[in-house]
Amino acid sequence: MTVTANRGVQASATDIPAGFGRRGAAAGAMATVVFTVVHHLTISNIWAPLPIMLGAGGLCGWSLAWSYERLFDGYSLRTWLGYNAAHLAVFAALGVASIVVFESVTTVAAVMARGGPVDDLIARALPMTVTFIVLATVAMGIALGRGWRDYLRLAATIGLLMLFLGSNISVLGLVDFGGAPLGPLVTFLALTFLLAAVYAVAFSVLATSARL
């Protein structure tokens, strides 16, 4: 059947199936495993925190599905992929803004030598991260929202994605990568795109399955 998305955008869609959020969580966990494998093969071994990452991936996956379910009147592949692409665009803009605005305060060698979180860099970039959460919420809310509750749902989803994914992208401008800042940005965005693509496709398959 044909339904109307929240701002009057027509899309061929079907009724949203039961367990939509559960399917999102499962797809998020699947995407996390693929991301971990690719990260291990191309950058470094991150298997140790996999249980935590699976939890974060499941939570982000659930949140995306949950907010989509409430922002659209039905499920269609076009609106689902578009909704995921909008969040991906926010990450790309954040990475570019970080490189343009920030001056490097450390080197990639120093960051790698830590072997752990870069909380001090994340704290430095926090004002920019929060700004992007607000701007993305407003922009997507205007395009999709029907009321203040939709803005809150978008803010919750974008905030979670920024917490678990965007925080690493926001610090790119604070790290000296040897005069080639666009290289790391492309790498981070490629990995993020892979994560989003696997998630979106896995969810699309699960969304049409009656077994979950």
C-alpha cells in the first residue's frame, strides 16, 4: 500500500512489523561483528572489547529502528536507506568540520601508543559534537518530524550514535596524521559506511522475516 511519511513524502511502504526494534538490535550486532573483522584486517585488533561493542551496536541498531518506526507511517526500503544515509552524512560533516576547525595537539603515533581511549581528545571536541547533535536533530526534525516528541526521538538516536561512533570522528582534527588528514577521514568514513551498510541491509532482510 501507499502511505505518507511524516512530512507528506509519498513512499510505497508496508505496515511496520512487530518486533521492529528487536530486528534493529540484531542487525546492529551483526554489523558490529563485520566491522570488528574488517578493523582487525585493515587497522588493528579490537576483539577484546567485542562484548561491549556488541552491546553498543545492538543499542544503536535498536534506537535507529525505534525512531524510524515512530517517524514514518510504514516501512519501505527507500525511506529506510534514506534515513540511514542521513545519519551517515552527519558523520561525514562532523569529520570535515573537525579537520577544518581544530589544530592538532598530538600525533597518531602517540595515540596508538596509548592503546586505550582518548578521553581527553573527546572532551576537547565535545562542544562540536554537541553542536552537531543539535543541528542534525533540528534539520532532520524539520524534514521528518510532526511534533516535539519526534525531535526528542531524533535527539536520542543521534546522541547515541555520536556517543559510540561520532566521538572518534570528532577528534580527527586534533591528531597529526603526518600531513594527510583526509586519508584518515576517508578511512574512518569508509568503516562507518561499511557498518551502516551492513546494518541497513541486515535489517532489511530481518524486516521481511517472520522468524524474529
